[in-house]
Amino acid sequence: MAEHTRSSIIVDATPTTVMAVIADFAAYPAWTGEVKEIEVLETGENGRAAQVRLVLDAGAIRDEHVLAYTWDGDRECSWTLVRSQMLRSLDGSYTLAPAAGGRTEVTYQLAVDVKIPMLGMIKRKAEKVIIDRALAGLKKRVEDIAAGRAQG
């Protein structure tokens, strides 16, 4: 990835548990604020999604895009844009690393290029907001599942 934004968080669960939540696209509308619809279009040999259609609604921004996913076991999930109305490119990844006490360090990396002109500083700020919200939502979802509190 060229210019990208990256952030990490520690989740109180194993990498296998965290990756299971990342791979459960059907549940995304229950724990991600922006994803309103999701459809797995293609499944890879590993049984995980290879291509996914997402409908996002983040207030003023509503978009539908298709992402192609690649998986490296329970270590990494990465994606790239196949098509979108508003985006020129979208490359991202979750990288999971075991941490002390059966926990996991989750690193989210994202690079977005929109079709409309936007200052790099504003784009990086938007990426940071997306990443921070996604990591907080993922942490809550995984820890709720581990504690038996998850809904949907």
C-alpha cells in the first residue's frame, strides 16, 4: 500500500476468535455502524469470503462497493476494491498478533482514494476515524462474544 493510515488495539481474545468475527460478514450490520447490507458474492477454497458486496451509510456518504478478500489463516485478512461508486481505490488489512495473556494485537491498515478531489490531510483524518471506529467495534464484538453477550 502506498500512503496509508494504521492503528492497533489489544483485544481480550485469541487471534482465532478475533479472525472468526472478522470473517463473519453476515454479522457486520450488528456491530459496524456504517455497514447496512452485506452479501458474500464468492467464497474461496478456505471457506472464507473471497468477494463481498457492502452497502455503507455514513450519514452524508452512502456507497455500495465490492471488495476482494485474501486470507492468511488467522494472521491476516486483506482486501482491495473491485468496484465502487465513490471510491477509486480501497486497500486495507487486519493483521493479528498473539499478545500476553491470550490476547491479540489487531492492527488495521487502510488506504482510500476517492473519486472527488480531497486534500491528503483530510483523507488521512477520515481514514483514522474509520479505523478507530472499526477497531473499537471489533474489540467490543469479540469481547461480547467471549463473554456470551453478543446479539445478532
